[in-house]
Amino acid sequence: MSTLKFAVLAGDYIGPEVMTEALRVLEHVARQENLTLSYTKADVGGAGIDNHGKALPDSTLKLCEQSDAILFGSVGGPKWENLPPKEQPERAALLPLRKHFTLFANIRPGLLYRELTDASPLKTDRIPEGIDIVCIRELTGGLYFGQPKQTTTLPDGDVQAVDTMVYRKSEIERITATAITAARARKKRLCSIDKANVLETSVLWRKTVTEFVAKHAADIELSHMYVDNAAMQLARNPNQFDVFVTENMFGDILSDEMAVICGSLGMLSSASLGAGQNSLGLPFGLYEPAGGTAPDIAGKGVANPCAQILSVALMLRFSFGLEKTAVRIEAAVKKAVTGGTRTSDIAFGGKAVGTKAMADAVIRELG
Ligand code: IPM
Ligand code: MG
């Protein structure tokens, strides 16, 4: 009987609502499969600011350090919008967590079921079978963290700000290794996205990815694409990609584009895996839905819990090695949704259920 020890950081607005339902699904699975859950909840984001004076309270960080994984909700919203940028929940909670645990590999599945293609802004004849691609985003390097990063007043009185885009070969190699693993589990096709016609970091990126794949993954079909073209190709024909890998900032932008073509943010999960191992010898990771806090629908019980439930599945897969259980949960979500139980974001004006009823349907499918 395995014990699953993880931290639950639900965050703000719909964060706790969808988290409650995702945990209910997990409790159900745990009973079925004889898994022991040992999780502890802690404040993060706006809740951290309100209750402890900062977005990532020390006690929360400590809890995460003592856990094997972090199940994250979402943070931020209008209530904290007027704080200085550096203190805002998103930036002051997520970025330090990523850095502290070296969560360098961000895995974002772009999945749209065939039955839901109407939810995509793309013409459905471009995606007759839905969408099934994976974005692997480098998460602890590049412009987000490079130094110097500052604003200064120049001798002539003008003001100048600088962010630094910096990558080490070793950082590129480790994200490439993650991408190879992901590609191997799928169609063995990997597209690396960069801006090697302009950026020095991208020249190193392309060279490193090429050499690393040649040396360690001769079975993988590797291609390269410039990021501007990739943005266009994603909108034209997303399924030409299978797994793509890219640096931090490009991945931030492309993953939002991918999310919108996949119809609803309410369906997309993500995993951020660390360089470190947890007490089980598996990757420590942070698992979160892609959707954000959705303040406009918070408190109404209508948010789609599927992305949070699918994030639980990713946590079971990567940080607890429970592949079969993860697949069961993913299949149950798919069956529930394609069977017609849908929250309003994916109901296309048809009958919509609330957060709890959606989770109930998933639980029913789990048997
Ligand atoms: C994301 C978000 C974050 C990022 C923000 C909230 C700091 O947009 O996870 O994609 O830019 O990485
Ligand atoms: Mg983003």
C-alpha cells in the first residue's frame, strides 16, 4: 500500500472550488486502489498575502519541501491587482516555487477530444479528430530569471530596463532529455522551436538539441522551427506537431495559443517537473490546471474541475509512478465529458452542469 504525500495549494477564487472536487475524485480512486493519501493544505497567492503577508509564505514553502509533490490550484485576481508587480500573487508565488525546486520542465498537453471540436476557434475541418499535442516548455531559464534584470535611471535622465536571456548548454540538454522521453511515449517526433536566425541563445539551443538527439535518441525524428512560424503553424494545422520543445518565454506564449485552440482552459492540465527527486526516487513536481482563477465565475459552483482532476492524474503518473491510475482518471474524464456531462465552458449552449456534478460524473465513470 503506497502513501501519497503531497501539498495542496489551492490558491484563489475558483482554485479552492475545483481543488475540492479534484480531491474528492482522488479520494475515490484511493479507496478503490488501496492508496493512502497524506496531504496538507496551505495558503498560496492572494490567500498567502491576506493571511501571512506574502504570496509564498515560509510555512507553505516548508510544507512543499516536506512533500513528494505539489498539487496547485491557481492564484491571483482583481483583489491584489494594485500591488506592485513583484508582489503580485502570480509572480511572487509561482516563479519562486519554480526556481526553488528547479522545476525546469513544464509539460502542457494540448488535448481536445473529437467530440468537443466545436469548442475550438479553429474551423473544425482543420481538426476533424480533435487535437493531441504536447508542449514542453523550459521553465527556469531564459528571460524570466536571467541576470541582470533591473530598471535604472541613466546619466542623461532617461530610464532603461533590462531583462537577460541566458541559457547554459546543460540547461538545454536536460529539457531536451525530458522532451525525448515525452516523444518516445508518443509518436517519436519532436519539433524544437527557437529563433536561431536572430538570437544567440537560440543558436546554442538548436546546436545543443541537434547534438543531444543525435547522440542519445537516434530513434527520434527531430525537426526545427522558428517561433514566429510555429505560432502560425499552430493556428493552421496544430496536429502537424506531436511534441514540441522550446525555451521559457516562447513556451509561455505558444502554450497559451495552444490552450485557446484546444477550446477550453477548463480542460488543460500541466506538470512542472524538477531536477530533484522526491522520497520515492521519482521527479518532484508541481501540478496545476492551465486555466487561472476565473474571478468572474468564482463562488457560483460552475467552474470546470476537469483540468484540476487531470492535473491529479499527471501527479500520480510522474511523481508517484502510478501510470495505470493516471490513465484510469484520464479515461473517466474523457468518458464523462464525451458522454454529455459538461460544464458551461464546453456545453455550447446545451445543458450545463456545475462543478460538483461534473466531478460526480467522473467518479461514476471510475466505477
Ligand atoms: C504560465 C503563466 C506564468 C508564466 C505567470 C503567471 C507568471 O503565464 O504559467 O504560463 O508566465 O509562466
Ligand atoms: Mg502563461
